[in-house]
Amino acid sequence: MVGASKSEAGGGPIRYGMVGGGQGAFIGAVHRIAARMDNDFVLVAGALSANPERAKASAAELGLDPARSYASYAEMAKAEAKRPDGIEAVAIVTPNNVHVPAAKAFLEAGIHVICDKPLATTLAEAKKLAAIVEKTGKVFVLTHNYTAYPMIRQAREMVAKGQLGDIRIVQSEYPQDWLTEDLAATGQKQAAWRSDPKQAGAGGALGDIGTHAYNLARFVSGLELDSLSADLDAFVPGRQLDDNVNVMLRFKPVGKTHPAKGMIWASQVAPGHENGLKLRIYGSKGGLEWVQADPNYLWYTPFGQPKQLLTRNGAGALPVAGRVSRVPSGHPEGYLEGFANIYQEAARAIRAARKKGGKPGKEVVFPTIQDGVEGMAFIEACVKSSKKNGAWTKL
């Protein structure tokens, strides 16, 4: 089974612009690949760098009309809103401190927003942006891309259907090793802004990858967090933000069941881990384990029975997994396809909105502004807890 057809999605390509993502950027290219994978979007405008010359050169490399290469996101939002062929959506792929002001400018210009995570640098500004999204009624998509992997959708459905019973334990980890040394001191752009509180906000590894681990745990388990105890470290001398995070979680009870507990470990100083995202969930009837490095497989263990390997589009695969899959079983899909699934879901929502503010079907699932606000609440609570020596802190 493969993903939805163009006729199912309806409508032509969505004109979009990009803020950030110019020369020397990583995530911008990922967004552009994801946006065009299913021919749902066409890039027509950009404010690709805060440096005007780099923005101009980047636009030329991408084949953009020079007249639609802008020196700032504010200029772009104003100009594109006036054009009869202006952009319908914008992808914001900048350092964190630009997310909110850029999103605000485009939302108020009547343009849908697809924004990288984390949503903001503070919880307060995240809440203000959420109010603007509510007021404008525009589609807002946060690119927590791991939520769109087929076997993650499978795991979520299995939990929701009660196949694991009452959820007891949720463990999510995301170790990397690329910041084991002071890479920012070499001038490396990606390391520099992620280590700068003015650009990244209060969380280092916490904001960059800890929010992914937390969002994934919430997305699959369906549980709501009550409180946490966090221990944040900056192991590299002189580093201003954390590079290793350990968090214990207490979830809110569901009915009369014992509240589930959890743990999150996120690190960017763990040698041997390139991108080690892993999720494990255990309930009264069984457990699940998923590893991002081998994303087409999901281990399922019904209690008292042999461990089962579920494969994307293989025996035991659910329709929710097949819906966001493009190729037959045995052909690997991964990071870029998962990102493209977010864009495909965004396209469905935007096309529905074309019909006088209509809503997509319930099967269309993507991280929203509320996921972004919750991610910022998680960061804020972790920082507060760690400053108090790991004191249990309510969200």
C-alpha cells in the first residue's frame, strides 16, 4: 500500500516561500526535498539569509525569480501578500529566535506557516503566537518529523486500540556525539547558533533533540505529562547551554489506573551515537520498541508470547502505516520520507483551507501550534527543575 494519490489530496501545487535555509544551512535543504517529493509544493520566493548577498546568491542557486528574493522576512510577507500569485504558505527554517516574529508576520499577512522546532525561545512568546494562530485561523504545522514515520503511526494506533493495555512505562532517548568537542569555537555555523542562548533559547540539547524525544513519547503514548525532574549538564567547558539531559517523567493518570512513569535522555556528547533516537513503551499487556536508525521495523512483545517483528507494509501492518508509505515492504524509507509525510499532511490541510477555511479529515495528522507550546513548557520546566537540583516541577 502506498501513500495517498494526488487526486485524493486534490488541487494543484501549493506556492510556498522559505525563510532561512540558504547557503551553509542544513535543514533548509531537507525541507525543500520534503516539499517537492510528492509534488505538493513549489518554491517561488525566499528570504533565505539575514545576509542580503548570501540571500541573493542562494536564491540564484535555487532558480528563484530575483524579484522574489527578499532581504528580510518582513519585506517578503508584505510583498507576497499583495501579489495575485503570492505564496500560500511559508517554511521557516531559521535559528529558534526568528521563528515567532517570522511566523507572526506571515500569519497576519494571511499566509499558512510550516515551522521548524522548537517553536520559540520562551513559553511566553509561544503562547502569544498560539493566540495569533487561533485569531487568524491559518494552518500552522510544526515539523516534528519523527511523528510521520509509518511505524510510529503504527505504534500510536496500537497503543490507542489498547493492544498494550494500561501504559506503565515510557522511555525515549536521543543521543548524538557531534558536540563532544567545542565545535562552535571553530566557527561551525550549526554548532554556533545552537550554543547561543540568544538564538537557541534556554535549551541546548534539550531544545534541539530533547523536544523530539518528548514529543515522540507523547505522540505515541497519548499520555499527558504532569510533572518532571530534570538534570541538565554542559560538559564541554565554556558551553553556555546544556549538552546532556536526564529527565524523569510522571504522567497524569488515565481513569483509575496507576499513573505511568517515564524517562528521557538526550545528549550531544555521547561518542558512538550519530543519531540514536529510540522509543520504548510498556503496558500491562505488552511492549513496543522502535529505533530511528532502523525505522521500517517495530518490535512488539505481547506479554507471555514470543517477540514479534512488525514491518512497514508487511504482515501485521495497519492502514495508518500504509497511508504514509510510498514503496512496497522491503524497500527502506526513512528520514526524508518522514519529513515529506509532514509536508504531505500540511498540503492536505492547506487545500482543505482553500475551501473557505475547511478542515482536513481526521486521518490527517501533524504537529500543531499546541505541540509547540507544550514543547516550550517542557523546556521551561526542565530548566526550572535542574536549577533546583532536580526538584519535581509541574508543567
